[in-house]
Amino acid sequence: MLKGRSLIEPMDLSIEELDEILDLADEIIKNPADYSEVCKGKILATLFYEPSTRTRLSFESAMLRLGGGIMGFSSAESSSAAKGESVADTIRTISCYADIAAMRHPKEGAPKVASLSTDMPVINAGDGGHQHPTQTLTDLLTIKSLKGRLKNFTIGLCGDLKFGRTVHSLIKALSRYENIRFILISPDELRVPEYIREEILVKNNIEFKEVERLESVMEELDVLYMTRVQKERFFNEADYVRLKDSYILNMEKLEKAKSDMIILHPLPRVNEISVEVDKDERACYFKQTKYGVYVRMALLMKLLGVEK
């Protein structure tokens, strides 16, 4: 039973609960009009302590499409946090006004603190470099919808695997499905953290390999998940210059890719996917954004305990 629960990280949900949310999202995609009033009278608070375009607007769009209302703030400066109010006090106050909250915060663990301070469901909309569970739900729905399955495929995760919270959450979630093989593509400075490698992949005997160059593994991939590589993450500029072009996806690099491979990206992108790739039918990152609305609609319904 998901009603009244908070979602802080993907592992809060069992495989059965994940499938329940994804199945409901599928139903919403097929018959959106049937769900246009299910949250009438309910209010979502979006508490965003750092900037966001897609995640905040996706949550707000989801609630509005369900017939509910929205309120909140889009930066810490426009909230009482600027006056020194604690996260715990903020969430207690907001719970007097709203039925459910989505929180993004630069400090790891802040949404967890909020969830322990209220009976209102709290959804982690991204905390520092830690977790981003609703992006993971979006990714799972996208893969399931476009590939027809959540098992038996090879996924390449490319770019900043050290600080990328979307990558960490996705590895955790996919590690529970059958026969998922990971190829981790990054510079040495941005390798996936030790705890992900040892506690998730090695401990669970999941097949994976780490490489530096995208071109060397392109033909093996069923899914390519791109992320940004930022210059400031490198210890010296020479290493960045040496490797930066390895992580720019263009049509030349796609020549060896499977015809049915799908390309995902949590967005925003800077230059890591050339705009020429947008026209390729394998480019699915804007479809991915659309799926994010549907899966958040399903999640809001489940946590609020409302039905069609």
C-alpha cells in the first residue's frame, strides 16, 4: 500500500510497487481524460531550494492534469529558508496547506529529514549528488515503453558517473531486474562511486565493465544514457581537453550503434549530444521528458491514495 508514504530513493519501492506505478502510468498514457479530475481538491507543494525547469514543471503539470492545485517556491531565496528557517519547520508549516510535497534540495538527506518531520507524503525531487527517484521512474517508464521490457539488455551510462544523481538512482533500480548488463563510460576522474560499484554491482554479481571511450562499446548497447561532463570536475585542464570530445555524441559515433538502440538523457544538455542527433529516430530524450509527466501523475495518485 503506497498511500501516505514518502519516496526518498528508488529502493523505497519494491519491484511490485515499481511495476504498479509503471502500469498505472501506462493506463494514463492510453486514457488521460479518465484521470483529469481524480485529484480535485488536492494540493501539491513544490519546494525547490535550487533551480529546476523540467522536474518542477513536470510535477506541476502532473498535478494540474489530475485536476489538483499547486503551490510552492522555486528557490531558497524566495522562501523562509533565507531567514534561517529549518527544513523541518518548513515542512510542518507546508503540511497545514498542502496534501503532498515534492522537494529538491542541494543538501543530501534534506528530503529525508522533511519526511520524518511530517505525516504528509514527501517526494525527493533531487538532493545534492545523492538520489533522484522520480527521474528514475521516468527512465524506467521510458525504457519499458520503447523497448518493451525492463530486463535482458545492455545499458551504457556515459559522462559524469561520480556526481550524477540520476545515474546512481538508475543503477540501483535496474540492478533488481533480470539480466541487466552495465557499461560504465567515463574518464577516470568521474568513475562511478565505490559504494555503487561494490555494494550494488559487485555484491549482487551484476555484469559490468568500465571504459573511457564511448566509441569502443557503442555496438554493444541497447540503451545509451548520456550525462553532462563538466570542465570544473577535472583536476587539470589538460585531462579535460584530452577527453572532452569522447563524450560528445554525434552522428559519426552512432554509425556503429544498433538500429533499435535508444538514446536517453535526463536533460538539460549543454553540448554532450550534438543537435544533429535530435533528428535520429533513436533520440528519445524529449519523449523521456513527456513520460516524466505521466509517471509523476501515477506516483501522485498512489501516494495520495486516489483512484480513477
